[in-house]
Amino acid sequence: MHHPRREHFSQSTPVRTFVFVIGTRPEVIKVAPIIRRLREAEWATVRIVTSGQQSDLLDSTLAEFDLRPDFSIPHRSNCRTPAVLASLLIRRLDKYFGEVRPDCVLAQGDTTTAYASSIAAFYRKIAFVHVEAGLRTPSLDAPFPEEFHRRSIAVSTSLHCAPTSAAAQNLARENISREKIIVSGNTVIDSLLEVAASKPARPAEFPRLRTILLTAHRRENFGAPLRDAFTAIRAFVDLTPDIAVYFPVHPNPNARETAIEILSGHPRIKLVDPLSYRDVVAAIQNAWCVVTDSGGLQEEAPALGKPVLVLRDVTERPEAVASGVVELIGTSREAVFGALFELHKNRAKYARMARPVFPYGDGHASKRIVEALYRRYVLPPQMRPAEIIQLHHAS
């Protein structure tokens, strides 16, 4: 039976309040274009809540996009597990939502922050909008805990903003009403193309050789998988004099300590602190290839024509793999070394992978999302057009 609570707003209120809950650096990059566009709308009041899931990385990226939180949940170093963090966030967000009484809560992706936001909104009977909805892998624990988070978030979401038609189809297969799904494209491409067009300068210390841009921080890769992958990368650099590595090291101790142990002390491997987003884009533009377990780089690097080797066995972003510019290689020493060796030796393969493709959108995703927010949450019900899922790529 249909429950009216999620679609009901007071028709006497001309301005709607939208609360964005943000916990990590990639979330900032992906919601910033939506916030900027929504703030231009006379029918919207925007509030930003930061969860403290990350601290320094989050604050610096917010500043880079000229965003300031209206309410901040302090970062707590003792929240080392998803369960502890989720329980804290649900309690704090519930109190904030009760005080502010927003018309709509928005969160991006599959972090513990997004998961806790969806639960807190559900308990307060507030509409929840999921940005980058519908990503799926076959296994509930890969990636862990993100795959569980995104499947759970979908159950209570009022509007699913799917980045691709494949993501929309994943949601439709889970019996989610098609009128609740739009194919928006991925908002990261909005941010990426804007920054890339400004021609950012090459980051300091970026090598002048053929350079691998390396990132690694996935929880399921901590320990032996990262050690094996880093060992293979160092061995490849040792044997290939024209290759260097540029590695912005994630602050998570599990990733950072392994990186320093295995990759430090090499003249052609640069370990650097996390970069501004502008420097990330410049690093991609100047890289020979990208080696990563990051979801964001699987979206960004293909748009800038850089081959991507993914240190995972599965991905929730199959579109770029299907287009031939992203390759899943896992983390074993043999596979990582072999993939790098092949890319270096086989010029035809490199050329096939080093071409710009845009499976994740055209840079107008935030416009589509804001238009959908207006149709769904501002227009009176009798004026709303029937939203039909688009099972073609957003154009």
C-alpha cells in the first residue's frame, strides 16, 4: 500500500529546504555542482551537514569548492568501525532533522554517511534523494561495506538519481518504481570537465617520465592485497627506467603504513600528501596511466583519455570496462606486474585504452537532478509530469 508521507509537502510553502549530508571528499566533489545550481533557485533553501567521517580531507575540499557547513558533526578518531560511526551519525542526524524539519535530505554514494542519512531521514518521514543510485556488484560483501549500504539505501529512497542506464536497470530489477528513477549522468563529470577546461598546472613533484598515477584505500584491500600490489608496482618500476609513480597517499593508517613500507625510498616513486581536486585533475591529465582501487578515478580518467587498471576483482562501474578503457586486474603480484608490462609493451593496446570516453555523462547531471527536484518536490501534484525512467544514456 502506498504511504503518502514521502510525497507530501505543504502546498502553502513556496520554498523547500534541502539538506545535503556529506562525509568524505568524493561526496563533496560530486554534490558541489548540485548545491551550486540549487542555490540559484528561488524555490530552494540549501543546508549542508558534514558528518566527520573524514576530517582534514573533507574540510579542505569543502573550502576548494567554496562550501561551508551549516552544521558539523565533529570527526571522532574512536569511530573506527562502520557500526560505531553509523550509530553515532543516526543519533546526531535524527536530532538535527527534528530541529530543522527539512523537506528533503540528499546524500551521494555508498559511504557510512550516506547510509546513516537515509535511515535518519526514514525515521523522521523525510523524503530522501540518492545521488549516484543503482550501482551494484554481484556480491554483498564486495566492496565491503559499500555494497550493503547502497542496496539498503535504495529501499527507502524517494528519488534515485542513477548515473547510467545500467544503474537504472539495476534498480528496476529490484522492483523500485520506475517513476522514482531518473538517469542523470554522474555529477563528477560536471566537476571534472569544469576544472579540466581551466587547464590546471602540473602538480609539484610530478615526474617528467611516463608516470603511473596510483591511489589505493579500499577497506577490502588492506593487508596482503595492498602489499602484493605495491610490491609488483615497485618491481615494474625497477625494471622499467622510463616509468615513474606519483602516489597521493590516503590518510587511513592501513593504507598509508603499507605504502610507506613498500614504496618509499625509490628515486622514481613519489609519495605525496592528498591533493586538492584541481591537482587531482592535473595529475590525471599528465599521467601515463592510472592504477587505482578508487571508484571516482574509474569515472574521471576515461573522460580524460587515460587507461585505468583497477586493483579489484569486481566493479560496480562496468560501463568503462565494457568500453575497453578500464581493466580489472585484481591485486596479485603476477596480475599487477603483468598488466603494467603489457600496457607498456603493447602500443596498440595502450592506444585503444588511451582515448576519451564518456559513459558517465556529459557534464549536465546536476542540471537534470535539480530539474527533477523541482518537478517532484516543488510543483503541486496535479502539475507534475509523469516521470518515466529513461533506459537510454542521459544525453
